[in-house]
Amino acid sequence: MVKKNSISINKKEIKFIVTDFKNEIVVSYTGTVPNLFLEGKGVVAEGKLQDKNFFIADRIRSEEHTSEL
């Protein structure tokens, strides 16, 4: 999940924090952001772990969770 108030955008990249509410990692991405990419929503990032606290994404996509009744 993208942590609330964690998205930072500049001309070249977007940085945000992914959290599972216990652990967090900073993600850096350069490219087009999906329309449904929002704070507080799920995200899937593909790329390389630079170190245990920093991930460089080659690709990101929104992850929509739905529950069936």
C-alpha cells in the first residue's frame, strides 16, 4: 500500500513509501504513473532492491483490492 502523505514528485522521478503497516520501503520510479495510483491504495512495483530501505522500480501498477460478498 502507498503510505499516505509519502508521494514526492519532481521533473524526473516520483518517490513514495510502500508499507504493510509494520515495515516500509522507499520506492523511486521514473515513468508514467498509472491513473489509479493514489496514496492509501495498493501498488505493485517491479525492479531492483538497492538496499534494505530503497527500491528502484522499473514498472509500477495500481492494485485494486475488491472483496466479494
